[in-house]
Amino acid sequence: MRIGYDLTIEQSQKLVMTPELIQAIQILQFNTQELESYVEEQLLTNPILEVQTAPPAEDVSDKANDDFPVKTEEFQPSQDFDSKFESKEKNEFDWAEHFKEKEYDDISYRQWEYNAEKSDYTYEQFVSSEITLTEHLMFQLQFAPIKRSCRNIGRYIIESLDENGYMTLSIEEIAKEMGVDTDKVEIVLSAIQSFEPAGVGARNLKECLLIQLAYQGCDNPLIGEVVNNYLEDIAGNRLNNIAKALNVTVKEIQVVSDLIKGLEPKPGRQFGSSSETRYIIPDVTVEKVDGEYIVTVNESSAPRLMISTYYQKMLVDSDRESNISKFLTGRLNSALWLIKSIEQRRQTIYNVVSAVVKYQIDFFEEGPKHLKTLTLKQIADDVGIHESTVSRSINGKYIQSPRGIFEIKYFFTSGVSGNSGEGIASESIKTFLREIVENEDPKAPLSDQAMVEILGERGIDISRRTVAKYRDEMNLPSSSKRKRY
């Protein structure tokens, strides 16, 4: 056996993740906000790029095959130009000669344009600020019947409340931090507990509910006894146990239970902050026009970019071997690839959503009960792309339809097979279950096995364990907890 080094030539095929391909994959996966931030970053780093301010001549969002996305009078590359760009020798393409042949206008200098409409202030540019719980309580503290020396204690207590309005520090900790007696902290805390919303400043759930009952003027000792000692039984709907322990009727306990469940366990959650507000910008809009569903990609999710004519002129006038010409050529290649990637993203999203709408047409016509099972592979085979591409194109993106706004992932769901052989989505089954619970007799709620039999009559073959799983996902209590007396 001979051991040594050999030099051989081998030919193989492999996929190389070039920077351009990585960029295209990232752009496809971006949602609207991420793509907008990415484009703004590219506009700052690449002077060749400009945002197309004028609206396009025609809406091409519903076309299966679009032309090159740069559609301006100054820059309209032909098919031959597009093929040259995609060739391996794209870096050697003579852009200056190409621009000279097109005879671009020399007076198209557009480094910055003044737009009078954008500089005007309108009410549509502003949103109302939400009052936070801390601000609401601080305002009431100004008029509280406490001494001025206690105001600092009140501010400290208010700022120590959590988002639900509960105390996060003990009386002793606050007294030690402020250097005062615990009695003074108790006085200030009792004043804060009289503020709106009722129940704020409580140390636990029992105290929160008792504060709200006192605020409503309810002095029934039975209710106070239940709150202090039987809250867990109320949560478990074990009203018989409470009635026996307190020697009252179950009907009386049912009234008390309804009153307690009508109180607010988290009084601070009705106040929010701007940091918690999350806005959704639909990436795709589906509209029904003359009995046909039209898919339109939101223009804000696919910004229109163009090539700066000023830098085109600069490239024409500069020496081919100069650093300026080399720099602008590289920037131009990068800009064109970005434009093609954004256009490809828009077209991919359109194709995927169109296939989804076509497959889930019964949902848009009839409602959630008619949602079908759908997998990534089915759409991938229909559109002719890979499953991973479908996954990236729907990740974090939303669709606005006559039925409401949904995440596109909502339409990709598993389920069971009906008697007719057609798949029934889990969301459809959940809709049926909710309808069954809403229409049941509250004094004799249906068990999971009973709901299995009802669904079987509707052609849905499902196990009891699956019904319990879907019921838990919808936060529907069991039959024993749903029972009313």
C-alpha cells in the first residue's frame, strides 16, 4: 500500500451562498417594517439609489410576469440589458457606454427635491398619546387629602406599582427607603387605594377585590367571607362546597360568584403605554370585485426604487479607469440587484397569497367553519418553488381581507379528515366547538365525549382527547366549571 500526496482535478456541482443570494433571502423574509428599515439603510449607504416618488403608470401587483421594476423615462433597461446583468461578466459591463447610448437628459439633477405638502403639518401626522397608569395616579395625588410632606411617599408608592396596579414592595421596605414610620406609609397607601381605577394599590388579589366591593358600596358579609376564604372554590366552580360550608343555598352562592367574577382582577391593565402598542401593516390586500377575489401587494411592503440620473451623468462624464467610475459601477450593480430582489420578493408573495386564496376560497366566502387543511408543500408544488421559500415569504406577514386581518400563517393549519375525505382545519373545528358551548344548556353543560358525538354527526371524526386539547387552547373551561346553578 503506497502512501503519498496526489493532485487531481474534480468537477462537481454545489450551491454557493453568494452575498447577493444571502441578501435576496433576507429581503424575502423581511416583514414590512423590517424591509422599510433595510431600504432606508441602503439609501444612506448607496447614493445611486432613489425612491420613486411618482406613482407607477399602472398597477402591476396582480400580474404574474412583470417587467424590470425600474420604470422611469430616464432608465428603462431592455431585455438584452437584463440578460447582461445576470451574466457572469456583469462586473465588466460598461455602464457609461450604456448610458451614452440611451442619451439621458443632462438636466435631471435630483439630489434633493422640495415638497411643500410634506412640510405642512396636518392632524393626520399625529396620534394621541395614551395616559399611563402612573400619570393617571400622579394627577389624582395632587388633590389627595394628605399632607404635602407625604406627597413624596405617594409618588414612591405609585412608581413602585406594576403594570396591573399591584404593590411590588412591602410597607416596611417603603418605610425604610423613605425614612418614615410604617403608619405614615399605611395612611398614604389607603389614600392611593381610593383612587381610580378601583382596586389599584392592592397587595394581593383578595385586597383588590375587597377594595372594589367597598367602592361599589357592597357591605354584604357573605360576599366578604367568600372573597377571604373561598376564592379557589369560586375559580373551580365548586359552589356546592361553599354553600355547605356557609349553610346557604347554592343559588345565593351563584349570585355571589357572578358578582365576584364581574370585578376587575387587574385594574391597571386598562391603561397602556406607547411602547406596548404594536401596529400591523398588511403586506397583502384581498378584495372581492365583481365576484372575484383580487390580490394586491401593498406598495409600502415593496418600495419602488430607481437609479439616480445625476450619478448616471457622473458615470458618463468620468474616466472609465478612474476611482469614481469604479465606485459608481460597483454601487450600480448593488443597486440593481437590490431592486431585482425587492421585485422578486413582491412577486413571490403575490404568487403564494394567490395560491392560498384560491385554495381557501370557501373560507372567504363562508367563514372560519370552512377553513381547510393546508401545508407548505401544497403551495410550494402549486407555485413551483421550494417549501423554505414559501415559509420565508409568509413569515411575519399579514393579509387584509373582507373577513378581517389575518397572519398568512393562519391559513396553513393541520386538522382531520371529514367523512367526505376533505381535510377540515383545526381552526374550523375550534369554531364548531365554540358554537356548541355557546348554545348548550348552562345548567347541564356538555362533556367532551358529548361534543365528540355532536361533531361526529357533522362528519368530523375526532377523539375526546383532541377535543380537550382544542378546548384548552381556546381557554374554555371543562363542563364542571361551566355549570351554572
